[in-house]
Amino acid sequence: MQSYWPEFLTVAVVHLLAVASPGPDFAVMIRQALCQSRRNALLTAAGIGGGILVHVTYSLLGIGLIIQQSLVLFSILKVVGALYLTWIAIQCLRSKGGSIHVEAGKARQQSGFAAVRLGFLTNALNPKATLFFVSLFSVLISPDTPIAIQTAYGLYIALATGLWFAMVASFFTLPRVRRAFSRFGHWLDRMMGGILVLLAGQLLFSTVSGASEPAVSK
């Protein structure tokens, strides 16, 4: 087991850099934290962590590499992901003044299931996450590493991702932070919607133009 610590540390550092970079997960998490209850924001963070398990599963089974190398399958994934991001963006762009005040709008609160589903689908349908895990399991992790150890890596990534976004949720649901955004929270919500539209557009453009991601090789 000790011989796998260097590999695990490499995986942990690469994951830390990836999860801290802005993307759909982060944009959705900020919106949830500012416009939903802390409970729902934390449930969305748990959903994002759960979405990681989807990528881990198909990577362990070798399906991820097939998806990445198949132009048709990967294009379908990008289109579905872009459409889902667009749907979320529309919800953000429809934000109205005062929507930041959770206490004043409990009737508009999501159910716990909807909050988890939002996080789960945002991550599971993210093509960039697919590329990350294909690279991780085909380049950084040795094929000689036992499946049990690789599974442990995947579980760590899912847990660490959920905890990271739980911290983000906890910070942005602080009353002081919410008060700071209370006057222009709906504009921030719309800005997040704009970011998601740009991310969705980037995915669709890369699909239509035929631009492909760099092939993953050992």
C-alpha cells in the first residue's frame, strides 16, 4: 500500500487544481448558495460529489476512453451537456430583484431531491469532467495499480469534491455574505447565467465546428 502513496498524492494535487478552477459546477454552486437555503446548497454539493462517481465508474470500466475516442458519442455528450447548462442558465437569467433573500421566498425553494439532482446532473453531464477522468485513469494512474486502489482514488475524489463545494456553500450562505450581495444578488445570478450560456456555447461550437479535444495517450 505504501508504494501507491506517491501516485495518490499526484492524483490529489491534480484533482485539487481541477476542482478549484471555475466551471459549471462552481457557477451552479454559487447560485445555489446565494439563492437557496444552506440545506439545499449542501445537498447540491453532495449531488456534485455523487456525479463524480459516474465518471469514476465508467473510467474504471474503460468506457470513458471509448467515449473520448468516439467522435459521435463524445459529440452527443457535449450537446446534452450544453443543453442542460442552457436550461440552468435560463433559470438564472430570469432572476428578479430580491431573489437573494431566501427567508422571503420560501415558496420558491427547491425540494431536497431537486437540489441533489441539480448538482448530480451538472457534474455528470460535464464533458470536461469526462476528459479529466479519462486523462487521470489512462495517464496518471498506472495500469498495474489494483482496481481496489483505483476505486479508492475515485472515492476520495468524489468525497473531496463534495467537501470542497460544501465549503463553498457554507461560505456563501453566511448571513454576512448574503447581506453583502443582497442589493445586487439578482445581477450576480444573471451573471452566472451568462457564464453558463458561454460555457454551453463553447461546447456547442466545438461540436459543430468539429474541434476535438486532444487525444489521450499513454
